[in-house]
Amino acid sequence: MNRVKNAVSTVPFFLLIVPLYYLLHLLVEFYPLFTISYLFSTVSLFYILSGLIFFMLSVKGNFKGTAIWLFLVQFFYFYFGPIKSFIAFFSASLARYTFIIPVIILGVLFAFYWLKKAKETLTESIYLYLNILITAFMILDLFGILANRLVSTPPKAKYIADSQAPDIFFLIFDGYTGSETLKSHWNFDNSVIDSFFTKNAFYVARHSKSNYNSTPISISSIFNMGYYQKLGGNRLDYQLFCQAAAEIQHSYVPAYFQHAGYRFLNQSIFKIDGTNQPPGSTAYLDDNKKFIQFQTLGYRLVKDIGYHFKIPGWLFNFYLESNGDKLARMKKYLAQTRQLYNEVKNVASGRYNKPIFVYTHFLLPHDPYYFDSTGMLQPASEWMPDKADEQAAKYLSQLKYTNKWIMDLASHILKTSSRPRIIIIQSDHGYRAYQEGSDPMLEFKNLNAIYFPDKDYQQLYDSISSVNTFRVILKKYFNENLPLLNDSTVYLRH
């Protein structure tokens, strides 16, 4: 026992554990988006850098004091994001970089000076405390990882699919705003799409709204048929985006239909349990650098204030995407979007021995603005305009072309059906790049058109919001007694 206590009091295990704890904590927070395979390459880099600093500072001096000081440096580096947010909660002025960075530097320098002169008995006590504390946190996160990996019980459907069970096509067109908003803010008459829906017996909820102005939270709310429960504030950040994406992966509606005997075809940008790998992706979930480092001091400095300084290219690229990486990513999304268009048609024309649920997520008419109104591909330099008026013009142009996709796909799905088909054509939120000072409620004005094969729309209503979409469908077609929720909106600053 004395040997154990002596080791815990004299060996800086905490220096090895802190980087690993940081990454394991990300694994718990974002499981299953953040996987163990990311850990090894990243944690090895942290160990190499920490080891070099430790060696250089310990050649001549207090070995134990240097280890404690390096722990403080690690702590401020890895957890700068949460520290800054905590301070900002009480005082925004104290959380400014012009104040917080000098305070951290002075504090770290003072700690270095003080620890070099600290008595050995004090440093041993600090060793003992830090080793026990960090190990305890590590064990808690390991339990969290195990808990996340436990298989949850899927929802049990009362209805089991038969030969007359309807196929379901759930098509999301990202950022498509409602026709009334197009008329009032763009002076654009969108009657071509409204007339198409009416002619083909769709129900169009003309005063529909999304419940959130963010893609992953909106889709999570739709697929879980309820309001998102993990909002810690009113700001959309990277952590919230990733947590909502994880909620989508484990969501209720896909699990329900799979249990009911449906084949669930995932043609989206999100992973979903029990389904195929999604063919699409999104910048938030593609950027592994950001995934791992978004809370760190280095990432925040480069991202938030780096433009004030001449940062070496290698340092910028270590934390953030280069312009070349961004262009390559946008080209990949373009290819994926075109592929999805063809895949929907192929699936609709196919014949299956069980009913299908098709979830397709088009990143249109959302930016990047690839197309003009005729479908002509625009120069890559024009895909992401900076000025608000240019963004609005290109958005409208791409929306006009998106209308052609919607009409073509809906017509194809209707005419190729071998069994009854439910078609939901919806947007996750409306347009969001309005001029500063515009009504934030405009961001919730969405597209919402639904086709029922029996054309009985008594349970739908003009102001229905996205959260109630599958509550109506499960009640009408699958004998689930689900009450409707209040049609509310939750604005998230972005």
C-alpha cells in the first residue's frame, strides 16, 4: 500500500492522463460521431509535444514543480473553450481576449516561478491530489463510454407491415423558405411549385414552420417527434450541432419503422442506426480537425482572432481548413447532391419485398450556390458570396432550379409506385442570411407539402410544424394514439 501511495505522490501520471481524458470526454459527449479511431493519432501528438516541453524545462530545475506547471498549461490549452464560456456567463467583458489571454499568461508565469521554489512535501501533496482526481474523472468517462455502447430497446410498433403498407418518401430540401416569404422578401411568385402540389393532390401547409432554425436539431426533433431536450442556451455552436447529430443516429422514427418491418434507406447527411452508411455529409461532421480541437486554446485563437495576425500557413492548416480543402469539400457535396437526385429515382423505380422508408436530404437551395435558375453550374468563385444582397439573389436563383428537382422527383415517385406511397417534401428551416435587424421568425418559414395515398388530409392543418409530421402519420396509418404537440419555435443564434 505504501508503494502505491509513494508512486501516486511522486510520479506525474496526470500528465499522461490529461490528453487522453480530454479525448475520451469528447468520445462520451459525441458518441457515436467521434470514434476511438481518432484517438490514437491525436493523443500521440499531444504526448510528444508535452514530453518535449517537460524534458526541456526539467533538465535544470524542480522536476515535480515542472510537471505541475505543465499540467496547468495542458488544462488551459484543452479546456480554454469551456473556461471562456464560463467567464462570459458572468461577464462578457472579462471573457474578451484582450483581458483573458494576458491574465492566463501572467497566471502561468507566476505558477512556474512559485512551483520552482515550492517545497517537496507540497508538490507531493499536489501530485497525490491530481493523480487521484484525474483518474477518477477518467473512470467516470470510461463508464460513460460503456453506457453509450449498451444496446437500447427499439420502439415496438403496433403495426407490422404487410403488402398494402405504404412506402414513405421523406425528402428534405435544406433551407427552402415558404412561398409567402418568397413573395414578401424577394417579390417572387412561387406559384409554379404550389400549383404543382395542388394539381397532384398534395396537402400544402401554407403557414407551416420549422421548430428550430438549425438542421440537426430540426431533424432530431422531427425523428424523435418532440422538442430537443439538450439545449444549454440559445446559441448554435459546434458542440450542439454534433450532439444533435448523435440524437438523430439513435432517433425514434427510423427505429420504429425498422421494427415494423420496413426497409429504411438512408440517403441523408446523417448516420442512423440499423441503416446504410449515408451517402452525403456536411462540413460540421466532415472537419475532423475541428471535431477534436474546437475547445482548445490554439483553435480558438486562430479562428477568432487569427485574422489580425500573419499566421504561418502550417499553423493555420493545423487547426482550420485551407481554401483548397474547402473547395474540395464543396465539390464533393456537389457530386453527392447530384448522386442523391439519381438515387431517389432509382429507388422509386425499384421493386422490394417489403415497404421502404426513404430519407433523402438535399443541401439545396442552401448554400453553396452551385446553380443558376436554369441549372447551369456557376463558377466556384461565386458559390459562397460575402454580401447579403448577393447571397439572397443566388439563393433565389438556386431555389428556382430546386423547384424543377422537386417536381421531377415527386412526379417520378408517384408514377412508379407499386404500392401506396406517402410523400413528405419539407425543409428543415427557412432562409437564414437575412439583412441584420430582420425578423428572426422568418428563419422558421419552411416548405411543407404532404401526399397521402387516400388523399384524406383531415388530420393536417395549415399551420402544422415539423415536430408533428410523424405524429400525424403514425396516428393515421399505424394506429398509434399520439397527441399533437404545440407548434412552437426555438430561435438559436448562429
